[in-house]
Amino acid sequence: MESSEIELIHHLSAKNDELRHLYSQHQKYEGQLSRLTVRYPSESELREIARVKRLKLRGKDRIQQILASSR
């Protein structure tokens, strides 16, 4: 995410619980992905990486919708 988007998220999350929750999840998924991709992943880890990426993308899409509606 761009720094301007992050600033807007921080500003809006004070009033929007869903946005605050989505951004928190987004950061959690970032951490999970960085831990999973440090070494050569097994097949189960590859499946977990794909699952986390889908969840992260779904959340980011919803964040983008919220940001677009606030502009």
C-alpha cells in the first residue's frame, strides 16, 4: 500500500471499526507470508501461502472499497 493510503487508513480507522479490523488482518497476513517464504516451503506451506494470499487480497479489496467511498 502507498503511504498516502496508509495515512488515510489510520485517519479513517478511528471512526470505522471494519477498516481498523481489516488493516490489522492485512498486517497479520503480511507477517505470516514473510515467515512462510523465508526458506524453501513444503507442499503444505505452499498451500498455506496461497490461502493467506487470497485472504490478504480479499481484505485489501475491501479496504480499497472503503477508501474509495470515503473520497
